[in-house]
Amino acid sequence: MNDPTTAFATLRRRFKAHHQETVAKLVRRAEVQLRFARNFAGIQPDAVKAEWLALADRAQALLDAVPTDPEALQRALAEAEALLAPIGQAAKRHTIHCVGHGHIDMNWMWSWPETVAATHDTFASVLRLMREVPDLTYSQSQASVYDLVERHFPEMFEEIRQRVAEGRWEVTAVHWVEGDKNLASGEALCRHLLLTRRYFREKFGLQPEDVPIDWEPDTFGHANTVPSFLARAGVRYYYCCRPGGGDGHPLQRAAPVWMPAPDRKAVPAEKKGRQQRQRQQRLLVVEALRKMEHDRERRGNGNQPEGQAFAPVDVERRHHQSESRKQRERAR
């Protein structure tokens, strides 16, 4: 069987003359489902794996043989999806929790006024989406951005406080910034924890048990003393993206793992080996199902102009509504 990447690149070229959004969506839908089916099959017992890969091969063959006609493509995709239905039913036993998050670099390659603007635009976008999409939830991790908004945009800050009280905006900040944890001294890290805990208690009424996670998606370096500080500050979970430390480091093992400190304090940690773009997340989410019935997918935009985050949310919502409608029609 041809490599899926090559096969779908060929399919796109064949339909290049059809400048229709519908055709592009059909090809993209076929690619995502075939890739998911193959990856999901790869983590099954050998007998199931062989059966499902055979189904995926047959589905791929249908698409490879389709004539250059949009209606024929739609029929072939429907047949391919029927073949893949057993895999889809098995996948539905899992629950994937999409966690919206806007990562904001406080001072990377821009000035402080640009940080203020990026924070405002990200939060304005999220709050607008919350008004338009009642079930949308979001998380934000750095105390510094809340303080920034409180100082410069007090009306926005009050709306954020309201969303936090509603349970739709989750505070995941236990440090003032997502800073380096190798160069910073233990005293500095403890001050981060103390000041942040005090800020959220005073401004949001949140106690340490209300914010039990240290969310560090873009922090370089994770010293082995970090769990000691975190455990004493009431932190029960640690999420990071750049574990480092080589193959022998605890964070390089399959997540979640216990991250121990020299004094034997430990926190459960989950790592993501790399940050993923939206399309990759759709294709690679199967990796998360390897050991868990429930998993989390980190989604969202940061350092983006207002409105950039809307399209993915709207696409996911419309897809869910479409699938729900199809299920109701089949049940009649």
C-alpha cells in the first residue's frame, strides 16, 4: 500500500482543477480518518491491528481509484467510512478533553507594550468567543497576565473574574510567569509560588486547592528540586513540554509519571514532547489513547491577533453539531 502522505498528495493534485471548498474538505476528511485509523490500529493487539489495517488498506484503495469527479469522491469517501466504522465505534469508547489555552510569552522578541497588546487581544478574543459559544471553556496560567489586565484593562479583568466564578475560565497559575527553572534559585521559585498564591486568593478568592496544577508548556529546564517546592505549595500535578534530561530522566518515560525530588517529595507529571499545531493535533491525538480511557488535548492560540482563535472553535462546534444531527437522523 502506498504511503498515506504520498497517496493524499496525489489525490489533491488530481482534484486541483476543482477549486471547491467542498472537495478540499472531503480530501482533508478522508486523510484525517485514514491516518487516525492506521495510528489507532497500531496500538491494538496484533490480531485487531491486522484486521483494522486491512480495513484501512481497503478504504485507501477506494480513494486511490476514484475518478476525478467530486460526486465520485463523495461516494468513495462514504464507502471508505463504512469500512472504517468498526474502528470508529472502538474510538468512541474513549473521551478526549479539549483544553483551551492561550500561551503568552512575556518577553521573548518584543517590547513590554507588545506583551500588553498581545495579552489584550488574546483575552478579548477568548471573552468574545465565550459570549458566542456558551459551552466554551479556557485556561490561563501566568499570574503576570492577570495583573497586567487588572492594571490596564479593568473592565476586561472584571469579566474574567466573572468567567472564573462561573467555572468557564480556569486559573492554572501557581507561578508569576512560566519562567526558567534551572537558572532561578530555589528562593526565587518559592517567591513565585507565595506571591501567586496570595494574588489569586485576594483577587479571585481561590485557595491553593483550587489551583493544584503547575502549567509549564514552554519552560526550558525542570530542575529535580522543583517537586519539593511544588508539593509544599499545594501543587499536585505538573505539566511541561520540554523535559530534557536525556533518556534516563523520569519525564522522558511515558506520561503521567512521578517526578521525584532529592528529598523524596514528588508530584505526578505529564509531558508533551513537542508543541503541536492544530492539524497535527487532529492526526496525532491517537497517541494519547495508548494508556488512558480519558485524555486531554491542549488546544488554543497565544500571541495572536484578536479573532485568530475563532476559526478552530467554530469548525469544531459545527463538526460536532453535524455529527449529532447525522446520528439523530440515523436513529429515526
